[in-house]
Amino acid sequence: MIISIVFLPLIGFLYCIFFGKIFGDKSSQIISTLLLFISTMLSWYIFIQYIEIKNTEIYFLFNWITSGSFIVNWAFRVDALTSAMLIVVTTVSFCVHLYSIGYMKSDKSISRFMSYLSLFTFFMLMLVTSDNLLQMFFGWEGVGLTSYLLIGFWNYKESANKAAIKAFIVNRVGDFAFALGIAGIFFIFGSIEFDIIFEKASLFKDHTIYFLGFNFSTINLLCFLLFIGAMGKSAQLGLHTWLPDAMEGPTPVSALIHAATMVTAGVFMVARLSPLFTLADTVNIFITFIGASTAVFAATIALTQNDIKRVIAYSTCSQLGYMFFAAGLGAYNASIFHLTTHGFFKALLFLSAGSVIHAMHHEQDMRKMGGLFYKVPLTATMMWIGSLAIIGFPYLSGYYSKDIILETAFFSSSNIGSYAYFIGIFTALLTAFYSWRLLFLTFHGETRVSKENFVKIHESPLVMLIPLFLLSIGSIFSGVFLSEYFIGSKENEFWNSSVVIFNNHYHMPFSQILLSKVSVSLGILIAVLFYFFRKELAANLASNFNFLYSLSLNKWYVDELYNFLITKPFFALSNILWKNGDKKIIDEYGPNGISRIINAFSSYLSQFQSGYLYHYAFVMLAGLVIILSWFVYF
Amino acid sequence: MFIWPLLSVTIFLPLFGSIVILLIREDEKSSNNIKWAALCTSIGTFILSCLIWLFFDSSISSYQLVEKYKWFDDFNFYYHIGVDGISLFMILLSTFLTPFCILASWDSIKKRIKEYMVAFLLLETFMIGMFSSVDILLFYIFFEAVLIPMFIIIGVWGGERRIYASFKFFLYTLLGSVLMLIAIIFIYQYTNIMNIEKLQGNFFPFKVQFWLWLAFFASFAVKIPMWPFHTWLPDAHVEAPTAGSVILAGVLLKMGGYGFIRFSLGMLPLASEFFLPLIYILSIIAIVYTSFVALAQTDIKKLIAYSSVAHMGIVTIGIFVANQQGVEGAMIQMISHGIVSAALFLCVGVIYDRAHSREIAFYGGLVNRMPLYAASFMIFTLASVGLPGTSGFIGEFLTIIGAFKINIYLAFFVASGIILSAVYMLYLYKRIIFGTLTNEKIKDILDLNIREKIIMVSLIAVVLLIGIYPNLFLDPMRLPIETLIENYDNANAK
């Protein structure tokens, strides 16, 4: 069953590539969506089996690499963690496939688009079902590739191409560390299969490795390398710059890859390797720090962005930060729980945004929207649901998952835990603010759309609304239904040791619950005040705190900094090395130099053959004298 | 095992074919006969080499299909050939690529077709002969003979600066080879044995190994090429015709790696151990430095040539980490690079044939007119950057694993190729393929024709095959490499 779940999307991909041209774009859309639908149904079936408690199962396909003691198989591992990821990936992917039929209607390469989506799903499923690190890496790089292809899908746009390359290369920086980490794990544990790693992990708790003049704890070093990989994929602080730019891709892509699935791969990896990561105490502090900092950092940027997709992109970045700090504090189940609920509501937000963009004929700037509620009421409702879910409105999905994360942070005794807790509370405020800002700027108030365009705005077709509806169900109910299994009373039975569980069932004191709720409400209130009642306030604030405002608007100038520190020197260095290193030094002193010397030497030698008799006579005489003197004196 | 000498037939079939071609009349009408004769010969050779693979027994670590005849009566020279797991794939690589070379030259070579085809078939004979030699003298003869057709191919059918490039190529490699010849003569004087297999182990005292190693190094380091002996390569590639580049990148560079494994690692373990730091440092420079240089290139072929140097840096590290994963990684990397870089040069050839420019800036937006071309180019680009699932990944990753066993810094630098290669290859791809077609001269450019489709599809198939099921290639080479590593470790343990 697992094999068909994973390979059906691949079949969809192959169909679209080879037969899309022959049987038309319609057939590609239908076949790939249908296959994904089957895949989704099977995934839910598996998930329900795990809800009813089932043991880990491993399906062996065939041997991949055997080189000495390095043995890797193509094999699938199904356990509770995988099953949870399966439903997120296939459900969102199915919704996005369906949605794309409507969204990409007027595009000229529909088959190509559908094929990439299916290929992405295949790689993502490979990633979450893998039984060893290398196969995971296969999926990991594969999703990176499809992300690259889809960001640059409109390859006539220079900006899209640039964003695509940026995404691939920044991801590769992470992958570089990930690959080293895998090699290191093989070196230490002698295998890269999960079971063997987990079995041996505790044996190496105090093992150290010598690196850069220091003795590092081996497990910490390995986990650090792996986490760098996760940072790249999940767009954490420092390696986050590619994610906002990735919005160049079509919106369904942003929903699928850059919100719900691929960017959560980093979180998944940390959870998958949780038996290893729990032993890496120092790295856990680092993970918590990076996660919490990313959460607040990205949220501050989201406050002022004007592109509707960019707001959501930074929001994704921020929510991923939540997941990471939960993982860093050891609450892997909470982290995966938030991953699941976030998958639903973030995909919903993105697809709703896509629906708005579709209605606005590819206008993404919120300054040119406003008052769209009655024009696109269904879309707007969906957006409201998504926004309520993300801020943690009671009984919607975000309520459960965010609260458990804050709870974890609150009860963590470490300093970093308190740091994460306060950041978490503060970020919740920011989240509420930018979500409501988005809602007001887009759907409420007076419209800023010109009259003739305003008339043309229409609600999206049914094929786009159905996925929204499905996802909204997930956004509303996934928290209620899943919390018991993911974080509640049945967590131990459900997870069945597929992730390490943070056993903590105290409830936060009422004052703290109140604090978090108050901060969220405050965020909403400020947004209401700024964008509904006193619109000049926002502008005043921006001009009074110009420095902070432009810092946020320009994304803290990280891109400019990287450009200045890395990109430009990189190109400059490559030119210098080529022109000076290769051409001037190696060639001039190497082959060309030698040939010049030989030339010079031979023309010098040829002067001896001058042709004048007296030259020759003189040389003969001189030679004779030298030889004679030699014999006489020695 | 066979009633007929399979290996010799494989070696000399192209030679026979080239003699037949010499007998064909050359005029307008019969030029097709020449091409077909050459193609059939090379395909026949490929089928024969597949037979070798088929009958190859992976459970034997020594040479198979051995043929041995006395050559000179008074000396210990033999016509002694055989294949083992290491040479098998080098032979296959040569026979696999030659038909594509002939296909790729089908329309692009207009003058002296007969001589051109003869040169290629001769080249094939020499390459197969070199990889299957068990006798050192025989090896040397083939090793040097390879230079001659290649020199002619660049010098006659090359670009504008072909004379400079071909002389640079010839002199560079010859200089190294002369030193190797001295080393070979010395080995003969010293041991009176010319059998590569018998010399595996630890025959020489360290001092002798030291000098022999340097002499061999001179030859192989130029051939593979290692930094800083690499500058002949970009020039040669740029000036060579497409098919010449294919063989140059696909097979000729591998002669260096093959030599390192056979001679340096196999015969001179003590000196190899001594020179490890040198190899590591030069290889790391090659990986990092040439990746940077590649990024600055404006000529497509030059860029790919520099990327070859970087990839060969990974190979040399893989060989000299001297453990199972490292050497197997290096072998797979060589096979993979042989196919991928050959394919990339073929890709360049496709657009060069149409638009006659190698300038990156000349192109842009090709995807609009040539979707199939764009797709195949993409796959080879990905294989070149080592994406899992393609051949490039297996070699690179095994090498990283091997290097990690030696030390973590080494692994760090090998792995840095993961980032650097992505930078220059994707940047190249973007500039050629993506964007809008703005250049008037290429706005009617045509997509792949059936001949080119065949080439691309077969190469893609092999790239994916190695990526998904590398065991097909790893199994035969396991035992010989195990023996090699054992020898090496034993020698250095004393």
C-alpha cells in the first residue's frame, strides 16, 4: 500500500511528461489529480490504522548502494510519524492539484505544471517514508529540485529565474551540511538506517571528536550539521532569504511547497531523528534559539509587507520557528502537531490568497485591493477561517497546537525556554496584527481598486473553491480531533515511540493563559484601530519610527547584506582567479613561459652559427687553450 | 573460456574498421558509406564490450579473459591483456561513447570525413588497448598512441586557435609521459617484470618508490588534470570539435585516474602514503579554485571544462583516501563524469551546430524553441551537480564518506562541491535556456532531431541507471578494489 501511495504521483508525473502532449492538458489534469486522490485516500486509511495503534512497519524494495560496509537500501518505513506526514502531504497536494486546474487555466504549459506538482509529491513522499538517511536525502534534494523548477516555472520572468536559483543554492548550503552529517553518522554509527542509529545513539553519548582544535561532543556535532540542513530547507534565520523570493512561483506552488510540505521537511527530519537529537543538549539550545528568533524576526517583517503572498510567506517562516523551538525544547510531538495543523491552515491561507489574486487578475499588492469582501465572499470567509486558525482562536486548530508549544516553553526550566516563551507570546501578538492587517487591507474598508476593474472582479470557480472548503475543514477540526492522539491522553500509544515525547501534562496557570490571549487580542485590536478606524495612524507611526519601519519593510536588509558580503565577492573572486590565477600566473609562468624560455634560448644558441669563419676559428682556438691549460695544470 | 579471443577482437575491431574505411572511395555520394561504416564498427565494438561485461565474473579479483603472447624473444615483454573490475568500466565507457561521437559528427564535419572517422576508430582501439593492457610496456605504447589521433582531431578539425591548443595539449601530456617512460624503464631494470598484476604490492624500497611515484604523478596529474597542470584542458576543449571534447572529457581524463589507481596506489603504496597531503591539497584547490574560475567563464565549453577539473579533484581525493568507499566513489565518479560531461559537450554541440557560437551571452531563452533540448540539458546539469538519483551523486557521496574516514576537513572540502557546482551550473543553465529569446539569429532555432534524440535518451538512461541502481557497476569492481586496499594497508602497516 505504501508503495502505491508513493509511486502513484510518480506515475502521474510520467503520464503528464510523456502523454500530456498527446492526449491534451485536460487528461494530464484529470489523471494526475485522480492518482493523487487515490494516494490521499490510502494515506488516510493508513493514518486511521495508526490512530488505532499499529507497530512500525518496514517495506524493503531493493538494495541501492553496497560499498564495503556502506549498505543502503531502497526501503520504506511506516510508523505514526510517517502516517501523520502522509496525510498532510497527500491531502494538501490533492487540494493543490485540484485547485491548479482552475488557477492555471489560461497557462500555456499546464501539463508541465501538473507533472512538476506530481513529481514534487513523489519526492516529498519519498522523504517522509524513507527508512534511512540517504533515501531521505534523495527526497530532500528532490523536493529542492522541484521547488527550483516550480519557482522558475514562468521562466520568461528574470525575477522568477533568479529566485529559483537563489532557492536552490541556499538550500544546497543546508544540504552540504546535511550530507556531511550523513557521512559523519555513517562514520560513527557504521550505518545510516534509523533503527541502528537509534539503537547505538545512547552508546555515543559521551563520545567526542576532534575538530578545529577542540574536542566536540560527537552527537552534538552531528546534530548540528543535520540541523543546518534543516535550517536551509525550513528557511530558518540566516538561511531564510530564499523563501520570500520563492513567491515568484505560481500561488498553488507556494501553498504546497512553500507553506505546507517542503519547508516543514526540516522539522520532520528533526522529529524523525528525535532519539538522536534529544541527546544533543547544546544543539537543542541552539535549535530553540534559532527557532524562537526566526519566529519573531519573520513576524516583524510580515508587519509591513505589501505583497499579499509575502506576508503569508513570512508568516510561514515565523510559524516554522515555533515548530523548531518546540522541537528544541524536546516536544517533538507538539512540533509535529503544529506542523500538521499549520499545513492545513497555511495552505488554506495561500490558496485563498491565490483566489484573491486570481480574482484581481494577478494583482498581488494589497495597497491596490480593499473592500473585496462582497465581491469574493467565499474566499474572504476562507481567509477569515485561516486567520482565526493561525492566531489560535479557541477550538480552531491553531489553538491546540500553539498553546501546547507555549506550554512546553513555559514549563521548560532552562533560560532558553523562558526566552522562547516570551518570544512566543510576543510573536502571537505580531501574528494577530499582521493577519488582521491582511484581512482589512484586502477585504474591508473602502476599495482602492479602480472602478472599471472593480466590476470585473469575480468569485473563483468551483474547482478552486472545493479545495478551499476541504482545507477549511482541516483548519477548523484537525485540532479538536487530533489533539488527543498527538499531544493528549493517547499520545504514548499513538506515537508508539516513533518520536520522543515530552511528557508534561500540567496546565499553564490561568494568568499565563490570559497573558497569551490578551496579547493576541491586543494584536487584533491594534490592527482594527490602524486599518479600520484611524487609518492615518499607521502612516503616522511609520513616519515617526522611520528607521524601524524601513528595517521591517526592507526585511532587515539581510538580502542586501548577503549581496554585499557573499554574492558580489563571490563573483569578483571568480573573475580574479580566472584572469590573474589561471591566465596570468599559471599560463604565463607555466606552458607559455617555458615555451618563451626555450624560444629565447634557441635563438640565443643559433647565434653561434654565425657563418663567419673567424668566429669558428676563434672558438676552436679558445677551446684548445682551455683544454690544454686543464691538462697542464691538473 | 572462449575459443576466440574476445578481448583482442574488441580492441582491434575498430582498427579493422578504419582500414575498411580507408578503402572506401571518398566523394560526395559515398561520404554516407563512410559514416555508416564507422558507426557500425563502433556499435559492433560496443556490443562486443557488452559481451565482456556479460561474461565477466564478479567473484574473481584478478584479470579475466587473459591473452598472453611472447612479444620480444630476449626480453620480458608480452602482448598481455585482460580485464578486471577496474578496467572493465573504463573499456565500456570508451566503447559506449565512441558511437555517440560518430553520431554527433554526422552533419557537423564537412571536410576530410574519411580521415576523421579513421582517427576516431584508431582512437578507440588505442583506448581499449590501454585499459586492457596487463603489460606495462604495452600500456605505455597505447597510452602514448592515444595522443596522436587526439592531436590530429584537435589540430585539423578544431576551431580558430586549434594549433595553439593542440600543441599545448600534446606537449603538456608528452612531458609527463616522458618521465613515466623513464620510470617504466627503471622498473624493468629493477625487477625484470613488466606485469602490472605481479607488480601490485610493495616491491620497491621507499626511496625508489618516491622517485617512481613522482614520475608517474607527472604523467597522470597532467592527464587527469590536477591543479595547476590543468590549463591545457580548457584550451583543448574549446578548440576541439564536439566529438573530440566528448572523448577528451569522457575517456582521456580517466586515463589519469586509472593510472593513479593502478600504478600509484597499487604499486607504490609507501610513496602514495607519503604524498597524500600533496594530493589532498592540490585536489582541494582544484575543487574550490576551478569552481570559482568556472563561474567567471563566458564560453560554455570552457565552463564545462573547468567543471571537469573540479570533478576530477573529487576523483583524486577518492582514490587517495585509499578505502573501499573512496576508491569505489572515485570509480563511479569517473564513469559518471565520463557520461555526464560528454553529454554536456554534446549539448553544447547541438546548439553550436545550429548557431555557431559558444558564447553564453549569445544564447538565452532557448526553452521557448527547444523544450526537449532544455529538458535533456537540465537532467545532465543536475547529474553534474550531483543530485541524488543521478549518477553524479553516487560517486560524490561515496567519496565524501571515504574522505570522512580520513578526516573531517577533507570531507568538508569535497562536500563544498555540492554548493559550488550548483552555483556555476545553474547560473549557466539559466543564462542559456531560460528567459526570453532576444537574439534575432536564433529565433528560428530547431529542437532536437531524431539523431540527437537517440543520443540524449541513451545517455539519460545510463545516468539514471547509475543513480538508482549503482550496484550493477559496484559489484564487479568490489573485489579488485578490496585487494588493492588490502595491499595498500598491508604495505603501510609494516
